[in-house]
Amino acid sequence: MAEGRNDGVRDVIIVGSGPAGLTAAIYTGRATLAPLVIEGEPSSTSDQPGGQLMLTTEVENFPGFVDGIMGPELMGGMRAQALRFGAELLTARATRVDLSERPFGVWATDPMTGGEVEHRARALIISTGARSLMLGVEGERELLGYGVSTCATCDGFFFRGHDIAVVGGGDSALEEAIFLTKFAKTVTVIHRRSELRASKIMQERALANPKIRFVWDSVVTAVRGASKVEGVDLRNLLTGEEPQLAVTGLFVAIGHAPTSDLFKGQLDLDDGGYIVTLGGTSATNVPGVFACGDVQDHVYRQAVTAAGSGCMAAIDAERWLEAQAHHHQSPGGMPEDAATFTR
Amino acid sequence: MTNDHVTLTDETFDEAIGASSEAVLVDFWAEWCGPCKMVAPVLDEIVEEQGGKLKLGKINIDDNMELARRFDVMSIPTMILFKDGEPKVRIVGAKGKGQLLQELHPHL
């Protein structure tokens, strides 16, 4: 495997390019820290440059956009704004990190050689977000792209006049279901409980939509079909019944898990895999490493809170770098440990 | 980023693919597809690096539903590599350059 070393140590590397990472890039860029953003690789899942918003349609609750804005358009704007302030964006996937010594090491894929390139920085901002969970049942992976979809906005078009299903009971599941009624004849929402997790406004919209019906207390146990989805096997968790549902499309929206595997054993993670940050800041347990966005947030998980925490991480990193520079110039300056980290 | 590609339609597809002496990477895409937009510059790069050996054909599925149906496209982006008029590789979903090259390479 070819391996290269990128010359020079950066002030800041940002891993991830959703609202958190790009806001951190805008702020550190404006602070003339010339951040390198390892933005990810194209994908049809949320693990891609721009993150989860690349798969959404209308974002109605990002302040400032009275009539809403399309997710990819919002992310395109943030990306252009980061570039404007001198951020460098690398379309590559981070493959491993070394946080045991400073400057920190981050390795990223090199599409030219198939190997990886090493990058080094004095401060690291982690904004790797969350990835969508899959069901992990028979037929799901085999039929991905042939009726099983991770991207309603990409694939809804192909189900004009079809009977299809959405799995999940949260905001993203209902948002997808409502979007898909633009094309499908019927959309069946399959949910494992008897009530929805989604916000009131989404519930009201979905329940009022004549094309949407619900199958409660049920899980999908298999996806059926030879070369295309023909149906799903269900199990009712209360009655134990195992009915089949004839659908040609299955959209999975059962939630997200933090993308933190890269940092296991090097950063403190909680039981859910979220990076632990020091109360009210973006500081992790490793001085100089900051986390923002959905990879450290299991409560709010909104575009606007991700962006807000990206701003916090940028300011925290900037102050930390300043304190470090001061410390190196005059012995007895700022101590390095996170416990005395001040805002 | 180059724009050196052929726009294929329901009407022009057969002739264009049949007459091509080079391999053609056909990209099924649409304006409203986020992952399609992210993978587009990567496809441009790949085709450019192949010199004259590979051409890029773009099919906007909004206007060319016949082709999407004919090739059973149910997810975009879908990319199909045609050689001598025959489909050789089918890639469903946006992917990074390294992974795309890996899947295309045996046929280039």
C-alpha cells in the first residue's frame, strides 16, 4: 500500500463536513488558521461530503430561510463559504488517527494510489456526524438499489404509482413517508411501537395524509425478491403474527448511530458511542482535540445545533492554539491539561 | 472539472452507444439528487484520466424515463459501463474515486 506524508503541520484539521464541520471551517478560516477539511467521499448514505442534509429535501427550520431551503443547497452554500475563508477541502475519507502525540496524525484515503496519506495538525476538530442504521435482515443488502433505498430523495421518483414502505417512527421516517407520497400510490409506515417518536407537527401531517397507512408494533424480518423487492416479511411484536406485505420499495429510516469507530480507544466515548465532551464546551478528554455535531450530541441532533457546536469547537480550538503558543514562548504560561481549559 | 460528455436521450442512446469505438461510462442522474451532484466531478476526473479510451454519457432520468426503465434503474446515481454496445459493469450509488476505479478497472 502506498503511503505518503503531507509536508508541514497544520494548525487545524477538521474531520467531517456536515453543518458542524463546515461551520468550524468557516470560523477557523476567518481566524486565518487555514483549516484542512477531510470532507469524506461520495456515497448514497449519510456518510458523504455534506452529511445527512445531502439526503434531505426541504429544510424548514434552519433560521433565516423563510420558505425553507433544500438540504444539498444549504450544504453547498456552507461549503462555498468555508472555501471563501481559506479552508482547504479534501474529498477523502479519514481512515485512522493517532491522538497519542502532538501534532496529531490523521490518515486519509488517496484515490490516486489506493493507499493513504498522513496529515498532521496541532489541533483537531471532529465532526464525523452520524450514519443511518440499517435493519440487518435477510435480503436488505442484496436488494440495496433494487427497491431497498437509503435515500428517498434520490429514489422516490422510481416508485411512481407503487405501493412502498418506510420503516421507522421518528422525524426522518415521517419526513420520508410524506415526501414519498408525491410518487407512490400508498406508503406504509412500519413502526415497532404503538406510538411515534416524531415531533407533533410531523405526526399530524403524516396521520392526515390519505396515502399513508401505519403498521404498528411490528418489525421487518426479511426483504423478499429475486432481482427486485417484491415484499417484506413482518412480525407483530405483540401478537407474534408474521404477515407479509407486498411492496416494491423499502425505505429504511430507523435512526442513526454516531460515526466514532475511528476514535475508539483514543477518546472517551459514552455507552452509545458518542464522543464525550467537557460540560458546556467542545473539549474531549485529549487536550487539543475538539468534537462537535451529531458525533457528540445524542439529545438535539439538529442542523442548527450542529452548526452552533461547530462554531464552539472553532473558538475552543483557536483559544487552545493561542494558549499553546503563549505557553511555548514563556515557561509558566497556560497549562495544557483539559481540566484547566477555559472559555 | 470538465464538461466533456455526451448527453444521451431515449432517442439517441442506441445509435450513440452502438457506434462508439471507445468504452462509454453512462451516468443516470437527476437535478434533484444530492449524491449525483457529488459523484459527477469524480466521474469527470476518471474519464479525463483515461485519455481518449473512455467517454462519459449522461442520462437525465427526468427526461428519459424509457432508458431508466429499460435498464431497470431504481436508484440514482446508477453508472453502467458499456463496451462494444454491451453493458459490462453496473455501479449503484455514489462512491469514492478509489472504489469506482477498482470496479471499473478490470474492464478498461
